[in-house]
Amino acid sequence: MGVAFVHDFLTQFGGAERVLLELRRLYPDAPLYTTIYEPRAFSGAFEGVDVRTSWLQRIPIRRRDFRALLPLYPRAIESFDLSGYDLVISSTTSFAKGVRTAPGALHVCYMHTPSRFLWRQEGHAADVVPRWARPLFAAAVPSLRRWDLAAAMRPTRIVANSHNVAGRIREIYGRDCDVVPCPVTLDHFAPSDEPPEHYLVASRFLPYKRVDLAIEACEAMKAPLVIMGDGPDEARLRALAGPMTRFAGRVDDVERRRLFARARAVIVPGTEDFGLVAIEAAASGRPTVAFAGGGALETIVEGETGIFFREPTAQALSDALRAASQLTLDRSALTAHAKKFSPERFRRDMQALIDRYRTETQPT
């Protein structure tokens, strides 16, 4: 018997995938099961990992429109044979919680969010699923919801990445869970003595991220804005942008560190599950201006590490950016705040929970 990891899909390098890398450090020799794996998206981050994919890997459409296959993922996740493992750790925003494990095995699910495309559809799945696939997706939603509710009962224990997400898990799935905040790789960030030069957004380009608010606010203020990331909403965002906005695309760790360190403030315009970017900003000695909702309420100390805007409008964001420019923040307090979310703390807390769960689930 042994340990296995399960992740929804490995097609883009975001916060969930960085957390997965930290989880794997607990059991570095364990295999990793995932529906689809695109190595080119990760610049070698999973090199040497025993990645085992599902039959979806053989469908070539995945490279372009992997979200078009949403109705197929439940069956792909259930196809994995995990009968040889007594500990399964799933990392999920959607499907991985639904794996079938051996009787008596401990399944610990680290959940970033209940399946957003099923339970919070506004501005999400309807816009990121390819247009030709939307009728199929809409027809599949009722059965996908039924599957998702059943799948959420399969983990032995669920660990949420924030109290915000824990509340949604209770609301949607009726399950209580422990909370271990996401880790931030702090050595990827450091303060700079160079003067700040731009506002910064670091985000996947999805409608619910509300990157459009940052563009509109900075263009109105005639303030330079740099946007890191990519995604299906990119064409719309580029059409909105004016001369003050620069799209940096995907960047390596060196450039990411530089862009954070030279930011006037980092903008988080949407409602995030956790608020990882705010911690990266603090580690860089820079404040965050964020919408007052979701996980940002747990990762920002207003007036000390950032400031909130409370209406989802460009005007409210502009006002908050101007207010943030008047703040005098203690750089050492910012970096001390970030250290509360260190990878070492994350691994320690997760290992302690897993050990406790093992003890609680052992037969007497």
C-alpha cells in the first residue's frame, strides 16, 4: 500500500498547481494522477514526477479547448485504479474529489473551491466554454451537478484553502472541513529599493476575475498598468485596453519578481477564493488594492497591507487606488505578514492533519 496524488488537470500553471507542488513535497515519490497533462505549460516544474493520465489525454482537442470536454471529466476521474493506495490526496477545484479509492483508504481532499462552473456560473463557464460546445455543456449541467454532489461525499476529510471556501463547502455540500491557507513561495519575491512604476494585475483571464475593472480604472487615471497572465478572456480585455495598459503574458519567476517589486500597488479586482496574489504583493513589500470579498478578506489587513474597494465598479477601484497612494506602509510589517503563509507552515499543518486523520480513521 502507498500514497497517490490526484489533480483535476495539468493544462495551465496557476495557484492551484503551485499548491500541488508543495503538497507533493510531503510524499515526493508518490505518483500523480490527472486527467490531462500538458508538460509545455509548466517549464519543467513536474519533470521527474510520475504523472499518470486518463484516456482524455488521447483526445487532441484538449490542447485548444480543454474546457469543451467538461462533461467527460467525471468518467475520466473515476477511471483511475487507486486500489493499491491507502492514502490518496486530491487537489481540486472541480473533479479530483470524485476519485474512487480502496475500501478503508484515507482520502484527504484539499479543495480550492466547490466546482465554480456548476454552482457560480455567472461570468464563468458560459463565457469560457467554447461557443460551439455551450449547448452540450448546458444540457449536461443537471447531471454534472448530481455527480458533483455525490463526488463531494467521497473524500474521508476535506481541507479548505480559506474560511471563505469552507463556508461555501458547508453551504453547497453540507460538509464541515478544516482550513489550511495556501502557501506562497516567498523566496520568489523580495522588496526593491527602486521606485514603483506601474500598477499590476496577476491573473488568469477569466470573466469573473474582473480584470476589465483594472483596465478601465487605470486608463481613466492615465496610470500605467501591467497585466500578467493569459486565458480565454484575453481578446475582450485587449479590445478594452488603451495606451496605459501593457499585457506581459506569461512570465518567468525572475520577471514576476521584478514586476511585483516595482508595483505601485497590486490590484485584485475580482472575488478570489483565497487571495494568493495579495500575499505575493506583501512579500514584495507592496500593498494590494482588492475587492472586499472572498479570500482577500483573510489575506489583507486593511490599512496595514492594503486597502479594499466595496463596489465592483471602476470608479470605486480608482478611488481606492488614490487612497492607497496616500498610505505609509511599513515594509517589514508587509513581509512579516507574508511569512505567515510560508510553504514550511503549509506543509507542517497539512502533515499534522493527515497524521491526525490517520489516527482517527484507524479501526479500533
